[in-house]
Amino acid sequence: QVQLVESGGGLVQTGGSLRLSCAASGRTFSSYAMGWFRQAPGKERAFVAAISVSGGSTVYADSVKGRFTISRDNAKNTVYLQMNSLKPEDTAVYYCAAIRGPLRTQVRAYDYWGQGTQVTVSS
């Protein structure tokens, strides 16, 4: 069992930056690949970024490549999402998720989810 708690969301202007954090409980965090997803009002939850167990591999959605960076600190049981050059279309609730094994991009592949944190980008 893994419990995930996101933090770091908020209101930011276009072009600004935010850093999301996701703290995981349990001693097996380093066994899980981690992902970030987002859900805008009226839309389905969508993949944003994922990172492998070791942190050596990362994958990004095309819409965030070059602007967002996912990273993890296994000693702190935490995964991060650094978001730069934010746009109004980045507005959504952001969720972190955990999957035991290789990183995946599909929502339904993930086993554990956090409660989400709201990110709002004003124009």
C-alpha cells in the first residue's frame, strides 16, 4: 500500500513557475515508477510525465516537453514536477500516481493515486 499526498499547487500568471511535490508513505517507494497526470474541468484525466524507479528514465506529454521536469528523491520518498513557462491551458487538478514496475503513460495502469492539487494559470 502506498499513500500519496500532493502539494505546491496554486494560482500563477502566464509565464510563471510552480513546483509540485508528491510525498509517498511506506518503505517501498523506490520500487514504484511515478507519474503526474492532470484533469481539467470537463475533460478526462491526462498523462503529463512519468519517471522510472531509479529516476534514470523520464517520459513527457508533448504538450509539456521542454517546460516541465519530473524528478524524484528516493531518500525523501518524494517526486517533483517543476513547471515553467506556464500557460492558461495548463490549468487543471494535478495528480501523482504510483505503479509497481516500469513507468507507463496510461491512466488505468497506475495502482495508487493522490488527492490532487489545483493549478490555475491566469492570462
